[in-house]
Amino acid sequence: MIKDDGTVIHFNNPKAQASLAANTFAITGHGENKQIAEMLPGILSQLGPEGLSQLKRLASSVTAPKPLDEDDEVPNLVGNFDEASKQEAKEVITEEKEEVKEPEKEKAPEKAPETETKAAEKKSD
């Protein structure tokens, strides 16, 4: 059912009951309130002249997108990305080579001159 405010009462699995003697119809089921725009394009075949006029009003109320300003444009490219990627690849390769090298073996610490003199003093005693 289309309302005057542009919303639709939508039933997924409606059940209809009628009493012709009382001129009464009942639609039962889970109803959801939705905007007409949510129901497009499936609802177009169900719209009558009033529904089409509501759709036209809805379409006219939607604002058109603003045109792009000069600031909104995509900037021009300033560099060559191929050269930068080649340079980056060279740096990665040199870093990997440095990591692969084994660290130099540590030299044994030299004896301090004090210990040598103490050893010489003990021998002379």
C-alpha cells in the first residue's frame, strides 16, 4: 500500500481475506514501512497514475550531485614510480645481504698489563 507521504507498507508474505457481503477486505502478515526508492524497480508495475506522480515528485526533490570544483579533481602525477620502486628494491637487496653475513668472531681480550706485572712479581719472590 502506497501512502501519501511517499512511504510504502510492504508485506513479504501477505494473506488476503474477503467478505463480499460486507464489502470488507483484510490483508494480514508482517508489514514493513519502507520508502518508495527502496522498492524500485520492482514496484513500478504496481504503480497507478497517483503512484507515478508521487514518484515524479520524489525524483524532483532529489538534488543533483554537485559538479566537481577544480580542487576536487585528481592531481597530476609528479614522479616516475618505476624508478622509485627500482631504488627500493635495491635497498631491500642490500639489507638482505647485510643480514646474511655472519658476525665476526670476537677476539679474546688481551691481558691487562697489570696482570702480567703481578705474575712477574710472584715469580721473582
